Amino acid sequence: MEKDKLYEFLTNFEKQLFEYDFDKLPISDYNKQYIANLKSASSYYIKIYNHARIVGEKIKPLKKEELIVVDYGGGCGFFSIFLKMFGIHKVIYIDRNPNSVKTVEELSKTYGIGPDAIICGDSPELVSWCRTNKVKPHLIIGLDVIEHIYNLRHFFADISSLNQNLGLVFTTGSNPMNFWKCRKLRKEMDAYEKGNACTPNYYTKRLEFIKQIHPEMKESEAHKYASLTRGMNYADIRYFIQSHNWEGTGAATLTGYKDKHNTCDPENGNYMERILPLKEYCYHMSDEEDGILRIHCGLYNTSTKNKLKKWLAKIANYIIFNTGTWGVRISPFLIIASVRNRTEK
């Protein structure tokens, strides 16, 4: 698409975002708030959508009229709608949250366009749908989702079966190279773990579950296991206590890396902005023979009305854009891309 036409498309998409009163839609209050937050910085998020699309088309250089894209963890569905409006041949939306699925269904009616398929579930449901419908996606794009996935080994094993040469693009705000961002995220994770960010907090949830399945356990031992099982879901907590073995748990899916702050909701395994080193993503996302990731630095939002924040964002973006690999150290988010090559079975 020519530069002028692309600018016109992005401008029109943003304009349409403001035309609708989304509060009137029969969707959850959480999703209404999410949309309100997106609208408040719409131009910024649309740039992220477009950046992710461009990165995807570079690693899978097919015509958009041929491209089959999975919007993984698609949330409210705006990215799926964006891709369809842009002219992508087939867009498959998937999210595990039924409220998000309901939202994208309603938005598709509102816009008169939406993803070609809407799936409620995780990677096994995606694989099942693709096999049933004989669809082979070329590209999977996940915006702010990879840091929340519980079992990365299972996830990448599932999606690798979709196509022999599958393009992967993920954005993540959990930039392991950005010291200040990691410091902020670790404080937030600790608040969810033992603080007041949610009630009950994750530690309390695990402790209560352990006491429930092992009522004979001493109080001190129950607390010990509640600490040891940080970052595990209920199924893995049960297994770990029975075997005292990490190998069978989702926490053992990483290549030996463990950040003591990383934690997840044990009820559903949803990680709270898990921080992982780039080599961990390289191990899971890349072909084992070359191990190559393409890392793209995200930029700060310069559309804010706060003059100081806008000025600082412009300075930071200049540094990110002009300092090569050093830019990753202050980037607010990363776009990680790769082509995962696997022999079809």
C-alpha cells in the first residue's frame, strides 16, 4: 500500500473508532473500560497494530490477499477488525475469555466487518479448529499475550503443528532489557502475590488450596509449599506436592530461567506480565538450527496532552530510533518475530 493511501486508511480507522458509542453494546464493564482506555490513546495503538502487521508481512512475504493470520489472545478484537479492513485474506480470532469473544462478535456487527472465524479457547482449540476446517495459517500475531501464557512449551508445540513454516510475531511490554520497566513490573507482581492488588492475593489462593487438598498438613509446611509453588496453577501445585518434582509442572517449561518475582493466578494459570530473557523467547520461537529472533523496539506515546510527557517521549523515541541495540534498553515494549520451521507429522 502506498504511503498516502496507508495514512488515509489509518486515519479513517481511527475516525471510525470514535464514531461509535461502545457503552451501548451488550458487553462486560471490563471490556467497555478496556475500549475506553484504547480510545484515549487510539492513534498510539493503531500505530502498534500497523507496526506488528508490517513486521509480520516482512517475515511472511505473501500478498495480503493470500495471507492467513491468527490474532492470538485477540481481546476486544480491534486488531482483527484492523487486519480485515486492511484487506488481509483470512483472519482467525482466538481468545480464552468468553467476555472478549462476545465483544468481538458485537464489534463485528457494529463495524460490518470482523474476523472470518472466532474461537473461544487456547492453542488446543485453535489446532482443532484449523484441522477440522483444513486451514493452514501463515502467521500468528499476539499483542501483549505471550508474557501471560502459562506453559510455553505446550503452546509452541501446538501452534508449530499448524504450518511447516509458521511466522510468529508477539509484542510484549515485559521488556527484560529495560531496567526501569522490569522494576515497575516486579513491584506489581509482588502486589498481586502477597499485597493488595487482588483479593485474595495469589499466595493466599495457593495456601488455601494446599490446606484444602492436604488438611493434615502442618501450618508451617503449608506456608512452605505456598511459597515454593509460586507461579504454578492448581493442577501443578497438586502434582508438585505429591512428587516434589518440578519436571511435571508448567514452571519447568523454561530453560532453567526463574525470576523470583514472576507469578500467576493459580486458578487459571494466567501470568502477571512474566519477565523472561530474550534467549528464552529465542529457544521457543526459533528454529533450533539457527535460533534467530528479529527484535523491534517499540516507541513511546507522543499523542499525550501532557506537554512534559510528550517532550520526554519524543526524546526517548529519538534515542531508541538512533542508537541501534542500545534502544532496546529503554524501549517500552518489544516486537519479537521469527519463523519457526518444523517438519510436519
